[in-house]
Amino acid sequence: MGPYAASYAVDLADRPMLNGSVSADIRLTERRSTGAGLVCRADLAWTFVAFYTAPQEAADETTVARFGVFREGLLIPLAQLQEPVRLSRGYNHFTLEFFAGRMRGEIRAEDRTYELTARCPHVPFPGHAGLVKFYGAGVLAKSWSVEQTRMPIVSAASRPAREKSKWDVFLCHTSDTKAEVKGLAKALAARGLTYWLDSEQIKPGDSVPGKINEGLGDSRYLLACISESSQGEWVTAEYGGVLSRELSGESSTRIIPVLLADVEPRHIPILLRGKRYITSANKTECDEFISFLLSH
């Protein structure tokens, strides 16, 4: 509706929220004259708060990040990011946090992060979370997440700095599963994730324990690839030390069990049975898992 050819969709699965956050991976299928973003505190009568991007001019390659309040369809502009936002041609991760009268929006586009904060002078009202688009844009969205909160918003600039890990995942496996694990590595790389795999990282003459420790210390997640023979000495040594540090709060690396083909949950080592696992043969589950890695 309206001069901006806008439309929006809300998630009615959860009850209306006053404070919380919403995030999603959003992709615009056209490059120009398009805009999209997230909404919160939305009802079914075109009243909501929006964090979105849209071009200044129809021919612009870049977009501008904005906050706006829609009151029964009438747009009240709130704030605008000064620098232009250059969205990637794939998915861009949008986050909208709202607490009392404060809002924070964030867009992660390839290797750039854009942040916009603002105060909403209007009376806070509860509502649903959702998506908005403009100019009849074609929009794809995935990795949808909504969360209520009682905690004030913390700006990304004020969060403790954390050194970026070199590898997204460390692939821990036995030698007899090498072919299947290489297939998993290929699927990760196809989606832009980096991985540590012994056959690629350990060269002739390298210290095996030294290279493994180096990879473990510089990876965000350790994927413990579970097979019937995954109780081997090297495999247990790799995830055992990381698990110990994880449980004691001394490591940011997290372990995720991955069940390989024809393996049942009973094969998961006792120390890992309390963790949620992924089944490699389940394509939907794997796609959701990769999306999780991309969005975290």
C-alpha cells in the first residue's frame, strides 16, 4: 500500500512484546529501487517500528539505514545512518533490538557491520515482530529469530572486543571417515565458512600436536564428527580438552556433535550426550545448522 508500495508480515506465533530483539538473514532479489528490513511492536493495522534500508535515489547502488515509526500507515522518520550501506548480493544479517524507548539496529553485510541507535519519543506499545519491504521489492528471508528480553540494549561499540577467529569450525574425525568429512567441509566452504581439516593443514614435517593445538585455539566451533570408531585416542584428546575448558568457562570455542551416516545417537560419547547434535544425512538440519553458523 501507499506511495512506497510497502508491505509487511508479522509473526503471530508469539504473544506481543514490549522489549526484545528480532533478527533475520535478508536478501533483496533486485539491486535498485528496493528496500527491506525488520519491524517490532507491530499490529495488524499498519502500526509498528521499523529498521530498514532503502536507496536515496532510484538509481543508487547503496542504501541508507533508517528507523521509522508507522502509525496506521503514516511514516514518522526517527533516525538515519550518515554513511551509506552497501548490501551484499547474497544474504545480509539484520538485527533490531528494542528496550523501553531505546532501539539499536545492526546490518552485517559481508565484512562490514553497520549500526544505528535511536530513541523513540513515541509511547512504547507492545506488538509482534516481522519483516517489511518497500517499492514492491523481491525479498528472501531465513534464520528468523525473535527473543523477549528484560535487559537494556548494549551498543556493539561498548561490547568487549573479541579477536576474530581464523577458522569458523575445526573438524574432528577419525581416519576412516575422511571422505565423508571432506564432503562436509566442501558444503561449509560453499556457503563461505572457513574450516580446519588435518589433511589440509598438517604438512609433511609439521608437529601434529602443535598444529592441532593451533587449529583448536583459533576456531569458533569444534565439530566432533561421530562415527562408530570415534572413541579413538586422538579424537578424544581433541574434543576432551576443549570440552573441559568450555565447561569451566575458560574457552569461547564450543563443541557441536555431528552424527555421520548410519550412526545412531547411542554412539555419541558419554561426555557429549548432553549437547544438541546434528545429523549429517539430514539435509534440512544441515542447512539450518550452516545458517546458524553464518548468523553467529
